Amino acid sequence: MEPSKNRPRYSKPVPRAKGKTAKPKVKPLIKKAKGQARPTLKKIRATASIRRARVKEVRRFTKESTVKKIYVRSLLGAFLALVLFVLSTMFTPILAVNKITIVGENKVPESKIQAALKGYIGQPLPMISSQSVADDLAKFKLIESIAVVSQPPHELRVKIVERTPISIVVSDGVAFLYDPSGIRLGVANGSEKLPTIIITGDPKTSKNYTQAIDVLLALPASLLEKIEYIQAKTRDNVTMRLRGNYKQIIIWGDSSQAALKSRVLKVLLYKTPARIPATFDVSSPETPSVIR
């Protein structure tokens, strides 16, 4: 019987050698170049260790890059949120002023201050600066300084510090009150127990006025009201006269050692009765003298 033409033909199997098993071919981890010795197990392990270290480094770098991207995106998101919040407070009535509170006013009428600041009603609190408020209140000479405090959501608080008179200066027969900076505060009514500074010219630009003020500021508060007048003829020649019928005189000298002079003068006045005419010389506080 003849074999069918469509029947597949099979090759004759190759007989295996007796006692030998065919080994699969394994691709070496390190290719051996011509003329080189076969790589040892130690070298193979070292190469594998290097490869693992490289893979680990790549993974670590990829992880750090991801964390960095997240961090940068978070910062950008926070910044955009802050910008949106600022814009919303600037151009919307969320923090608009509808109340202005004045604190510390005494000599300046509150109604006049409110009238000067009425333009801030409706403006956003973050847009109002202390300098702009100070500029609007600069016309009030009795105001020395101001502090602006924003109290969200709608209140603007303005703290006023008024000027305090420290002396009297007579000009053209009229007694005026002045503060330490030489700012005129009004006409004296005669009840103020303040020293009169004897000068010529404008106290604001007078060097003699400044020298006299330096001495008055160094005196204790209890002694300040006892000074009837003070005169600074020169920088080194400042004299004062106390109130009372006996007109006790104080020779102060220059403005140096002011604290020591004040302590020495206080002791001399304590030991000398007010009814005794005397001149107290503390120009050299280490060696003071009392001339009767």
C-alpha cells in the first residue's frame, strides 16, 4: 500500500548518545571576549550587585522627582489661593469699612476727626494705610501721632495721641502754650503750672528753646511745676527761678549730667526752707553750693 501524498513527512530522530543528557544552553551574564578567561562567580555577583544598585538609584530618583512635583504644585496652588483672596478683599465688599472708631481724643473734637476720615467709608480695610490717615489728620496741630488698627470685617480703629504742653512762651504780650517740639497749642488761661521759657523768636527754630526743653525734661515731675521761668542765654548758661515770694534761683549750667543735677538739686531744696532766699548752683554737681 502506497503512502498518501498529503501525509506529512517526519525527519528521522537523531539518536542520543548513551549515558549523556542534553544540557540547555545558558546565556552567560558576562560575555567572554576572545582571549579572555571565563568570568568567575565573584565577578558575576559583583556585576549583578552593580545592576541592582543602578536600578535602585533610578527608582529613588524617580520617586524624588514625583515628590518634588507634588511640592511645587502645592506651593503654586497656595499662592494662587492667596492671590484670589487678596483680589476678593480688594474689589468686593467683604472687608469694606462701615465704621470708624476714634480713641484717645480729648482736645480735638471727635466730629471733626470723623469728618476728615469719612472718605474711608466703603474702602477695603487692606487698602487703608497709616500714612494716608496721618496725612488726612495732619491739619490738626494738637495731634502728635496716630495708630491705625484694622478690626475685620468692617471696623477701622484710629488711636490718637495728642500733644501735651510743657511750657509757656510770651509773644507780643500774649502767653501761648507750647509742646516740646515748639508747636503752639493755644492760649494759656493762667491756671497752668508750667514754666515760662524766656526766648526771642519762634520756639520751633530757636536753639535756646531746645536747650531749655532739654533741661525741663530732665527734671522730676514734682519739681517741674515749681519752676516759674527758665532762660537759656547760651548753651552753658541755663538758669531757672522757683515759684514763691522769695524767688529762689537755680544755676543749672549746661545740659550735661542732667540726672545727677536733678538728684543733687532735690536734696538741696529739701534742706533749704522755701522762705529763705537762696541761689542753688548745680552746674558742677559733684561740688554744688547754696548761696544765701
